[in-house]
Amino acid sequence: MKAPSILLLALGTLPALHLVTGTVATPAAPAMTPTAFGAEARTYTIDSVHSAVLFRATHLDLSAAWGRFNKFEGELVFSEDASACSVKVSIDPASVDSASEARDEHLRGQDFLNVAQFPRASFASSEVEFREGGQLRITGELELHGVKKEVTFDAELLGEGDRGERFGQRIGFEGSLTIDRREFGITTYPNEAIGDSIRLVLAFEGAGK
């Protein structure tokens, strides 16, 4: 008989076991809730080694190309009071990595990110909302290619707690949003060549200060 998995985060009492065709089945782990944070706001530094800023663009209207930014930093503030929560990240566009050095050089140039003129991209939240099932809705200002625009995206809290002497207090969440590159002044190439819609994925693990 397979033993049930150990939950990383226990909220409330242990659920009862249910017998299913002779095996032991355990209900899914409960979702993170705001009350897990406590009333006092806690600040976390983004651990870039265990985090990622990814992007996805379509190519020739028939495939998807993925890439990432390797250099970024920021902080997360979380509390059971949503008004005290915030997300801030600063990204170095020159650290773009699409698994092709030649393409990365093109992406750094004037056709795309133009890192010589716009050496920084960033996101700073203005509002964080708690939703059901450990979900978040985050609104804030995204700056890319020298253009600032308000965006809203959904994210999921993945876990929070003390992870022992080595890692200390940690938190993790992941969210994604889709932007129109043309609204940020990246207009070279038609949609049929490089898709206008760019998906950004923000997956952060924060280390408590």
C-alpha cells in the first residue's frame, strides 16, 4: 500500500483517508490562503537562482519560441492584509537568452529590445487581490522598451513557510500575462513573422529578509 504524500504546508486538521479499489487515496493539498502569512507583513528578496522570467512568441504564425531573462532582482512583500502586499522586479533586457547567440544579439538590437537605449525593464505592483483557492490578481506598472503601461494578471501562491536552516523563510508564486509588443513600441516585423502577442511568465521564489 502506497503511503500518502507528506504535505509541505498543513492547514487545519488532517483529512480522512478514502479507500479506493484497495489503495489509500489522499485529497489534494489545500491551497494557500492569506491567513498563512500572518498579520505582520514579511519582505522577501527574489532568489534569482530558483526563479525565472520567461517569454513566449509565435514564429511564422505556426510555432512558439521561448526565451528567458537571466538577470533580474526584486522583492516581494506579503501579509494577510492584501493592501500591504507588493511585487517589484527589475530586469536586465541585455540578459535575454533564447538559446541562440545570434538571435540574442538581434533581440538586443533596435529591431526588438534596443538595450542600448532602454537598459532596464521592470514591474511594480499597485494592487494585490486575494482570490479563492490561493489565487492572486496583481495590477501594476510594466515598463518595457521605454514604455510604461498598467497591466493586470493572475498568479498562484505555490507555498510559504520556514524551510529550515539552509533556506530559512521562503515563499513562491507563479503568474503569467500576455502583452501586445506593438503597444510597447516593438513594431519591427509583421504579426505573421513575429507574433504581436507576447506571453510573459513570472515565477518567483522569495527568501525572507
